[in-house]
Amino acid sequence: MPSDDLLPIGEVARLTGVNPVTLRAWERRYGLIKPQRTAKGHRLYPQDQVQRVQAVLRWLERGAAVSQVRALLDNAVDVSTPVDGEWGERIEQLVEAIARLAQRTLDQLLNQAMALYPAVTVCERLLLPLLDVLAQRWQTHFDADLEQAFFHTWLRSKLGARVYHDSHSLSGPCVLLARTDDTPFDAEFWLCAWLLSSNGQPLEVLEWPVGPSQLRRAVELLQPCALLLHLGRRPDFAALERALRDTDTLKLLGGPGVSLHERELQALALPGLELFDSPQAALRCLQHAKGH
């Protein structure tokens, strides 16, 4: 095979969204991929192995555990075949650790998942369902306030550290992440930040709510390639339109409640407007826009 067809691990990570740590884990622990090696031991991936990574991703999207995927691929099982994943068990382990305020256990459980699965899979299959389970639990649980304070503090620290680490290794035009909601903590805001940074996107994060005029000033100063704005429960549509209508920056507006305001948001005369309702959708919107 010509050397031009062999890709280094960093390029495979960029093309597939699977970070190098996870690619190495898939190779060493599960034998899912078999890269070639240079004389100095550097991994090089032919096209069939890149396609193999993409096939692994398709099974993970179906909910398969990474430990199941090799047999599914080697036996040429149809990708539409239902599989029993491991995510329910992982969620139960996380809830148990939260109930015990066991930070070290939480770290170990999430670090393990992050090492074995792409960030999008961890978000979609583990963290977002966990948030739903916890929201239901905290409606009636007698320790709800304590658990919520503990978990939110831990999750903010965990995702913030990941984003901070990624940001210092990335260069190029940033995405400006901001929010209008005045709630103390927005888990999906930080999941957006983590998904973008883990997929190689430099970020500037304004975690505290800012008004429309301050937002416009931030765009002028930072010149981001995109503005990703998490909306609160009662957005000031007129003020947003006045502040952002003359900026050409791509505008990704949304959050969990975006469907409640979709008509008003679509009616804004804002160039480059896209709406999202989940962290994964925000990432897809940005990737689609950058691909054109």
C-alpha cells in the first residue's frame, strides 16, 4: 500500500472523532483495530482500519458495549441487530457512588468510560441518561439537596478540567460558549463544552450569564468562528436580535428547552442561525457548518 494511504493516529482521531487514548485502548485491550508500525513504533492506519474504526462507532451508536464489538464485526452481524449494552449497569454504579458521595469512585467510573468510548457516546449513552435518572430520583429522595450539590460540584470540576486541558493544546479560531440562564449550574452547557473541546475545537467559555450587549462586545473582541449560546427559560428575543443581527458569526442557539421557543427564534433576523436541543446536536451543527 502506498505510504500516502497510511494515516498517523492524530489524523485518524481527527477524521473519526475517536481520541488517540481510546484508539490505543481498542487496539491493546480488545484487538478491534490493527495499525501498522513504523521502524520507530509509531502507529500508521491503512484505509481498511479507518473503516474498521467507523464500523466500531456504528455499533457503539447502537448501544453495544466495546467488549462485544469485535465478535459482532468478525461474525459480520447486521448492524441493525439489537444488542444488550452495558450502559444501564454503568448508570447504576454512578448513582450508587453519588449516593455515597464517593468522589474517587465517580472519577474511576467516568475515566474508564472516557478511555473506552468516544465523547459523543459517553454523553449520549451515559451522562445524559444519568442526568434524567438523577432528576427523577431528586424529586423525592430525602438526600436530594446534598446529592445534587455534591454531584454538580464534581461534574463541573471534572468537565471543566477536561475543557481547560484541551483548550491549551488547541489553536485556531475559537467557539464562544455563553449562557443567558441564571441557574447556578447547567450540566448540558458543560457537556457542550466538553464535546466540542474533545473533538478538537478551541473554546472561550463564559459560564456566568451575560446580557445581549455584553455578548456582542465579546464577539467583537474574540472574533469567534461561532457563538454557541445556551438559552434560559425566558430569553429576551428583541434584545438578542438587536445585539447580534449585524454580526456574521455562526450562531448556535439552544439548550434543552429550545423547542418551547423555536418559532420565536426562527423568526429572528439573524444571519447564520442554527438551533440545537442537545449537546450532540450542537456538535453536529458546528461540524456541518465547518464542513461547508
